[in-house]
Amino acid sequence: MKPSEPIYEIQIERQVSVPMRDGTVLCADVYRPKVEGTFPVLIERVAYELSRRCKANGEYFASRGYVFVGQNVRGKFHSGGVFSVED
């Protein structure tokens, strides 16, 4: 099967604050198609710097009709809380 082709221009929102139930705020970069509409969402949580780690996946999936959220886990980079390998 041939991979899908990129058909959308994309927009990126960087360092979006996402509050958790316990009040901890996690940092995310959100990649989305640059058109109005409802799209499925993919989330990748990482302990690494977002723009380097999630850029390729974000651009790939957003250009193909998905919203892609790259989010730092607790206690890493701009996310609050305490990092734990068990989270």
C-alpha cells in the first residue's frame, strides 16, 4: 500500500500549557492542518526537547489530516511536576 500524500498546510502552536487533574501543567506543541474542521488526534509524550523530537512526526501527520500533540512528561523541560520513569 502506498503511503498517503501530504495535502494540508499546517499550523504549529508551541509551548501550549495543558493542565492536568492534579493541577500540574504540562507543556505541548500542537501541529494541526491549517483549515477549519474536526480531525483525529495523536499524542506523543516524551522526556526530550519537543521541537527536535516531535517536529518530524508533527509535520508528517498534520499535513495528512491529523492533529499531532507532542507533550513533555512531568518534570521535563517546560512541564511542571516531578519526573518519574513509572509515569
